[in-house]
Amino acid sequence: MRQLYKIRNQRVVQAEAEDDATIEFYVGLTEEERRHLVAGEGIDNHTINSALDPDELSRIEFDDAFTTFIVKKPRTYTVDRASDSSEANYDFRVSSMGIFLFDSKVIVVSDWEVPLLTDRRFSRLASLKAFVLQMLGYCIYHFMDHLRIISQISNELEAKISLSMENKYLLFMFALSKGLVYYQDAINTNGMLLRRMANSQRLGLGEAESELLEDITIDNQQCYRSTEIYASIVSNMMDARASIVNNNLNSLMKTLNIITIGIMVPTFVVSAFSMNVDLPFDLKNNSWAFWLILGLAAVSLGLFSVYWKRRKW
């Protein structure tokens, strides 16, 4: 899907005609749109594939007609955190986005939409280069937003693990840990892209744009540090949470053993008096024999409980 925008009064607004558009946003690139980019804009097919390849590293490339930026961003999807199903998706991964900066326009190729008309980052744009920088800043913001979601999910899973005797929630925690490793690598490659942009003379950034790039670089460093902390916490707590699950299972087995032995003791007393032999004190012909045997069973259960508590089993 092709979306056309332009910058007016330092804001991104919808463009009514193609000739008036300075920003072309392609979401879910079709074959027809791909042919237009290759034949009409001079972007080779390999570069387009690289821009949408989730395994591609962030980088900047200079061509005669345009400059290519490949940026890493978190994959967008909805997590059903209210579901306890083992099929719940906690697989956080990254994807790529391509930005092509021409002299008079910018082409963005992505698999997700960006709220250009509503996000405040796109409300103070002095140039197309500032728009490109704000797109990089939005990717960093998207990572930070996902980190907050991961933190909330981790807290919810921790509460469930404290009562769980299954490996299901531990597998969810493992998925979060793996996702944080992917995020850490992606944010690091974005940082390398930002450093190369800062050192590039061919990009020709103005003073305001250089200051904006510096701010975005600092935000990326903070995002990387936060990802490092989250990854360390989740990874270090995996063993402790696995021990909690094992302790829960051991506590359940202990409780079941107590109940089993507690049932066996009075059962033994009752069974002794139910054997097909003559009983002392002529219990067979006494009406109070039932209550006597029941009382002995209760006393035996009480003695067993006292013994169990004193031994602190």
C-alpha cells in the first residue's frame, strides 16, 4: 500500500497528488509497487530485499541519486497476555525498514505503518533529512515501548511461576530472554548506523539536524543500556524461577504423602478389627464396638499428626 505525504508548516500532512508528495510510504510492498521502485526510482531489487530482510544489519549506503538507510525495528504484533494458553505468542523479534533519501523526496519501505500524522515527533520538521532522523528516533521509541511491555509480561509471569508446577511459564520466560538478545543486537547495529551518520561528510547535515542526531544517538544508547539490564535480569532469574517450580512440585508431593500416610494409619486400625477372627472383649456382640474402633482410628490419626509436627517433616 502506497501512502503519500508532504511537509507543510514543519508538519507531515497528507498529499493530495503524487506530484505534490515529498514522502512516499510503502507498507506491505506489492509486486507492482516493487517494479515502480526499480524502474521509476532507480532502486535495485537487491537493495529493496535487503531493506525488508530481518537478518540485515543496519547500515547507510551512498548512491549517485539517493542515500539508503536500513534500520532495525521491533516486529509489530499483538500479545494476548490475558491468555494462559501454551500457544500464547511471546516471541519478540526484529525486522528491517528501508529509507531512501533523494534530493527532493523520501521513500520509506516497511512492513508496518507509522503514525506520521499524529505522532508529535513529526510535528517539527524543517527538512527531509530531519524527517529521516525522526524516523530513526521513532524506531528507538518503538524499542523502548516494547521493553516496557516485556517488563510487564515478566512481572506477570513471575507471579504465575510462584504458584505454578508446570514448565509452560518458564518457556515463556525463555522466549522473552531470547527476544531481548535480538533487541540488544538490533539496537547496537542502529547505534553503529547513527555513529556513521555523525561522522559522514556526504550526508551534509545542518547544525539543527546534527543536534537532533546527537539527541537520537543518546536515546539509542539509553535504550541499549535498558535492554542490557532487562536481558541480564531475565537471564539471571531463570534458574531461580526454575527452582521455584521444582519447590512447588516438591511441596505438592510432600502434601500428598502426608495425606496418604494419614489415611493409611486409621485404615490399619480399622482393618485390624475387621479381620475374620474372634476379637477380644467380645467386641463382636457389643453395640458400642463401632464407636470404640472409630475412636481408636481417630486417636491414631491424632498421634500421627503430633509425631509429624514434632519431627518437622
